[in-house]
Amino acid sequence: MRGLEVRFAYNSDEFSMKLDAIDIKILEAVQEDGRIPKTRLAEMVNLSASPTWERLKRLEQAGIISGYRAEINLGGLTSATTVMVEVALKYHHSSGFQRFEAAVSETPEITECFATGGGIDYLMKVVCRDVDSYQRLMDRLLAADLGIDRYYSYIVTKPVKAGAAMPLRQLIGDGTC
């Protein structure tokens, strides 16, 4: 990979930046371990610490690296029920979507939500203490008159693959996926 011009949006501004194979390696490393020591990161990308640190800072300042956080092993704290939920809205207009999305953003139990094309409008990941807590949450959302026409719930019995790193080489590397 020689260099890849990437376009991205950050804080409502659009940018372009040239990334090379070393930048991609840095991104892969920090998405696997956000606390990787600078010296270890430099070894992994085959550069000295200073240029590696400068590249990392450039990726952060550009908004390509948008943050770092810890993954919590919820099973070590409490029991929880994860539910995948398909949601279809009654009306398909901008204000209806905005109202639903605002409510989702304010609901901490909804940990992920994706607008989709096709037979449903949204796919949500909901994490609650138990099924009864999940149903009370859905009852509150329905009572809030958010325009939900129907929803389908799928209780997660076990995670098969969760929290995987983005496949950067396949997405922006050599173009094969």
C-alpha cells in the first residue's frame, strides 16, 4: 500500500488525509489495545518512538481515533439480559426519525442503534437486568408515542462474536473484502 487518501467528517467538518501502511498498523494496534505502551507500538510498526507518537497524535487530532475506553466484563459485576430489537416506525418522515433517535440517544439501556434499509427502520442492542426490565423499557418507549409501529425482540442466549476490531486492511487497505 503506497498511500491512501481518506475522506472523513469530524465535528461537522470534512477532511482528507493521506494514510500509509504504517498508519494502518498503528490504527490496528490501538483498536486492539488502547493502552499499548508507546515503545511497544513503535516496535510493532517498525519505527522509533518519536515518529510513532507523532503519527498517533496526528490520527487523534484528525478525529480518525475518536477516543479510548475500557471494555467492562458485565458478567463479573451482575447478570444482564441482552436483547436485539427490530423497530419499524409508523411514519417515515424526518421529524419522526429525529424524535425516535433523540429518545434512543437518551436511553442508556439502548447501547447501540442502527438505522437500516429494508423491512425495518432500526436495529437496537438493549442491555437490561432481566427480561422484565426490558419489557418495562419497551412499554415506556411505546407510551412515549415515538411512532413505533411494531418491534420484534430477540433474546441473546450467548455472544458468539462481540466487540471485534474493525477490519481496517479489508476496508481501506488493499481493497479486498
